Amino acid sequence: MEIWINPACSKCRSALTLLDAEGAQYTVRRYLETPPTAQEIEEVLDRLGLEPWDITRTGESAAADLGLADWPREEPARARWIEALAAHPILIQRPIITADDGTAVVGRTPDAVRSVLP
């Protein structure tokens, strides 16, 4: 299991605390320091069953700088969104947990985090 975190994020710290309490084995990826590639984002989106705009933090200043509010949210624009997330990882919702069974979740709630535990 891998968890993408920003250590400054309270939701990320809560997810780590819950995983530790459950005795889960996981690898931490500080995704702002080691950003995911466009291919990795694509793979995580497939596992999540979501679109890139679904995991984009549109309230970030980088989103405003890019004008994301005006970007189309449809298949032809998908690659553009993924490239933006790869270039500006601060825009990626967190924490994202990829489980060993192939599932993934945006772990913003305790129930979401528990959903990927064996």
C-alpha cells in the first residue's frame, strides 16, 4: 500500500494515524517532493474510477493561475488536466491511498481510509 501525502495536511496526518493504529504496512510518498508522472496519475485515476478534475484542488492559487475553472471537464480535455496535475502536484487532492489489491481511495475520511485495509 502506498499513500500520497503532504505532511502539512491534517487529513494526511489523520490517515497516517489511522493506518498506524490498524497496523497497516504502507509506503509514504511525499508527492510534493516526488511528484507523480502523468502516467502514474493516469493509473491512479483508473484505480480510483475518477476523472482528473475530480481529484483537483481547485481552490489552490495554482488553479487560479492556470484558469482551471474555465477548462472543459470532458474526455478531450482529460490529458490536459493530467499534465497540469503532474506539473503542479499541489493541485492533487490528498491523501490518495493505493492498496495492494488494486483499489485506491482519496482518504479524506476515516471510513475511506478503512475501506482499503485488508
